[in-house]
Amino acid sequence: MLANPKAPKPFNLIVILGATATGKTKLAVNLAEKLDGEIISADSRQVYRGMDIGTGKDLHEYNAINYHLINIFDPGYQFNAFEFQQLFYERFKEISDRGNLPVLAGGTGLYIQSVLDQYSFAYAPINKALREELDKLSDSDLVKRLTDIKPNQHNTTDTCNRERTIRAIEIALAEQNPVDEITFPEITPLIFGIKFERKELHKRITMRLKSRISEGMIDEAKTLVDSGVSFDELEYYGLEYRYLSQLLQKKISRNDMFQKLNSEIKRFAKKQENYFKRMEKQGHKIYWLDGTADVYEQALRVINRNFK
């Protein structure tokens, strides 16, 4: 155990990453309780209100620990990595100024890396005049406009619906006229990753999906639609909500939804694992914890061994 949790530490940020269904939130809460921490979510969908079961917010796990960047926007808003980075730095400063330790936890690799590597994003506010101009174009003309501005466009999801293509054009134009660089805080991270063998991780994913369905995930999606969220907007959020949208439109059966979604989440988990492996190759030291054992005790041993 730590001799003095309140003593000055050689790190000013703990990062907890890993594939979906690996138990990141629980570890984040345990470490935050031990080290006077506050949790910042690094999840691209947990920022949205009303999307609780499908995004796995598990707010009951936080106990009395303060958490940030959860439930801050209504569905329909298109949150992005630039905004996450800005909000993270604000919360990082606020938490640090209170004398507490920021704990960044989640599985969205781009969000995590954007703050660790201090990416310089182009500021792209909503441009009403541009949107009025673009609104007159057909879907195919919008895609052509985007590829004319950004010939090497590789993110095909930016052309999957009209609203996203328009936003991608705004961002691409902003990248041509970047604003002054922001001043980044000095960050010394301690990074933990939770891992499972592939077979065990797949088992956890399937069990969790069954649990979420029994907890009301389908009804949650229906409530979102009834509140005014369109099926296109629901599909924009991917994974659970894409297949729930198709189910509610009767395009697929409940069994098809489960089977397809279960397979898609497993593929997504593999992409997450590959992303974190690339982070290691790029120089980030990640202390990997065995998910089948007590990850909290493993993390404390790493801290005591390396950061006394």
C-alpha cells in the first residue's frame, strides 16, 4: 500500500485504457478513492445525455468520486476530438488546482492520445453562412466538395450521412486556416492498461451485451427516438445505436441485432487493442494489468515499485 497517498507524486495524471468490457471504470474509481482523484471520461459517446445503457456509463460505480465529461451534451450534437481536448485541459487544471489527481479513463484512443501527445487541431466553429451554401448541394456534390478540399480523405464515416459530411467540410476548411496554437499544460502521465486473453474478452463482451439488453437498452433507444432523435442521428453514434436503430425500424430482427452487434463489438475491441499497441510503439509506456486478477492491487504494486 502507498505509504502516504497525499505526498507529492512524480506523475500528475493517471490514465486507464483498454478495450471495451475490461473494467476500466471500476479501477479508475478505486485509484481515485485511494489517491484523492477525480475521473475524466475518455469516451466519445458518454458525453451524451440519455445514452446511458448503450454507452456503459455505469454511474452507480462512481460512488462519491467526482466525474467529468459525462452527460454534457444532448444527442444530436456532434462532439469531436478537438472539443474533448479543450475540455480535458480545462478539467485537468481545475482538478489539479483543487489539489486532486486527474484520472483519465476510457477506450477512445484518439481522445487519450490527443492530450498525451498534445495534438494541434484546427478550430472549426459552426459556420452558418457556409452551411446555408452547402445545404443547397446534393449529397453527391457534398462528398465531391469534401474530396476537392481534402483529396486524401480516408475517414469514410464522414460521408455516411449529410450532416456529417457538412461538418467534415467545415473542419477541412478550418484546417487550411489554423488559429494560433494553444498553450498546453505539462503532463506527466502514469498509464495503465487492462487486458484479457481474446477468448475471455469475447466472453465478457457477450455477457455484458446480454446484461445491457435485459437492463433496457432497447427501450432506451426507443426513448431517444421518441424524444426527437432521428434514426440517422442514432446510427451516427455507431455500434449499439446503429443496430438498435435498425431494430426499431424493423430492418433486422432482435436475434439478428444481438448477433450482429455482438460480432461488431468484438471487432471494435480488436481495433482498440491495436490502437493501444501503436501508442506503445510510439513511445508511450503502458503498464498492462491482467484483467483476470486484482487489477487494483497490481496497479498499486506498480506505483509502489516505480514511484516511491
